[in-house]
Amino acid sequence: MTVFMTQIAIEGMEFYAYHGCFKEEQVVGTHFCVDLYMEFDTTEAENSDDLNKTIDYQAVYAIVKTEFDKKSKLLEHVAGRILKAVKSHYPKIEQIKIRVAKLNPPVGGKVHSVSITKTV
């Protein structure tokens, strides 16, 4: 039997948070954007039409928000925590990819965003 992987994407999650290495960033905060891509076998959900057999993106959003609310210096740290938490809640995920972007970063000039992308 052939298993086909399906990707569920939650794109453009926006948060205001206090991540950064500079003290000011952890006091003033800034805007962030998160994209999350999860691949897994959705055969059970396709056959049953049951939300419990797939990934509930409302629940995933809540996990991302909970992790995003915890201060970190590095985007890598935030992304790693999110990936671990989502994968822990949904162990059937075969591959998970996250992109975390800090909008208007303090780099000494006009920059739309800086981001990290991690795939596990």
C-alpha cells in the first residue's frame, strides 16, 4: 500500500513578543511572523472525516502562541521550542518545518525582516 504524505501549513501567524539579544528588544518588543509546515499521513482522517485523526490547527496555533510568549534571546531558541512542543503533541508528524521572522529588526538600517528556517 502506498502512503501519501500530506502537508498542513499554518502561514502568517503574527505575534508581538519580546525576543532579542538587546535589552531594549526584551522591554519594548516587536512584531514577528511564523510559518509552520507539517507533513504526515492523513489516510485515517481522509477515510473517517474525524478531526481527531488529523492535526488540529487551532491546537497547533495555541502551542505556538504558548511557546512564543516565553522570552528568548535567539530566534533559533524560539523555533526549537515550538518544533519540540508541536512534535510532542503530534508524534505522527513525519517532517516539520518552521520559519520565524522578526519584523523591522534593529540592525542599523531599514530591513523588513530577519528570519530563521528549521526543518526536522
